[in-house]
Amino acid sequence: GQNIDQPTEMTATEGAIVQINCTYQTSGFNGLFWYQQHAGEAPTFLSYNVLDGLEEKGRFSSFLSRSKGYSYLLLKELQMKDSASYLCAVTNTNAGKSTFGDGTTLTVKP
Amino acid sequence: DTEVTQTPKHLVMGMTNKKSLKCEQHMGHRAMYWYKQKAKKPPELMFVYSYEKLSINESVPSRFSPECPNSSLLNLHLHALQPEDSALYLCASSQLGGNGYTFGSGTRLTVV
């Protein structure tokens, strides 16, 4: 099975940097995804890591350490619109099946 | 076309009704998924189709019946649902081999 842990809630200030951590235990690891989900909307894909290291995409970066079962999502220059739930999802080799963590609700304050 | 289209967006049905949820994508993705999401919870996998064949059924009750008529379409047939089945039903598609999902906007289902 899979076990994915991420903090339930985080609060940060507009313009700041925030790091959302995700730890996981899984068999047959085939990639880790981060999704953003605003209330009442569907998740949207943010990033994908399958090899160790940092992937940067604009204000968002994601890091993976497979040996530690650890990832983080780094959000820079926070904006109010970044207030959302951030979901860590781990995919195993079984037909692309992804299992989601419970999500981290980020609140950005002025 | 980089979207997954789901219809209807909202559905209210009685426990004796039969209804269907529809999902369509034209990105050439060969994997399609149904997820169920309750409020303030993460999406939970229900079914996976790979190359139009059902590859994963996460022990979903038989009152939910998936169907994949072709590589672009995915349906979820609903019959004799319970009020606790009320949720947001998300369709997603992806390339096989560990790529991210593209989610549809979901169908918000209420069973009365």
C-alpha cells in the first residue's frame, strides 16, 4: 500500500516563500506529483518529479529525494490567489495509479 | 484541445434513478480515470482504464458501472445510489508512463 503525509494547514504572507512538505512510503514508485485545488474546483497539475532533484517552473519548484521518501513544493512571491489546497500524489508502476495525500490547505494573508 | 470535458456539472438523483456521467478528452491520452472526492478530502481512485480496458477497480460497489466506448470517452453509469454517494466525481486522463493527470471540472452529484 501507500502512505502519504503532508501538513494539514499552513499560513503565509503575501510576497513570502512557503515550503510544503510531503513524505511517502510506497512500493513500485513511479513518480510524485503536486496538484493545486481551489475550493469547489478540480485539481490542476503543478509539477512532476521522478528523479531526485529540483524541478523549477516559474514561481513554483518541487524537490524529490527517493531515498528519503520526501518531496517538497516551494512557492515563491506568494499571491493571494495561491490560497488553495495543495495535493501530493504518488504514482506506482501499476497502470499509472496515483494515490493522493490528504492535502495541505494554504492560506495567504495580506 | 487540452481539456477533459465532463457532463453534467451538477446532478441530483433519487435512490431509484439510473443516470450516467460522461467524460471526453481529445488529447490522445490512453489512460482514463474516475475519482470520487468528498468535501475537504483528497480524490479517491475508483477505476482506471488503459487502452480502453478496465485495469483497476478499487473495490467499488456494483451500483457504479464504468464504460469506455472508445479512446476518447469514459462513462460512469449510476444505479440505486445511496445518499452517502453524494460527492464530486472527477474524470482524469493521462499518457501512460507516469505523466500528470488532466482533470475535468467534475460532476457534483447529490443523491436524495
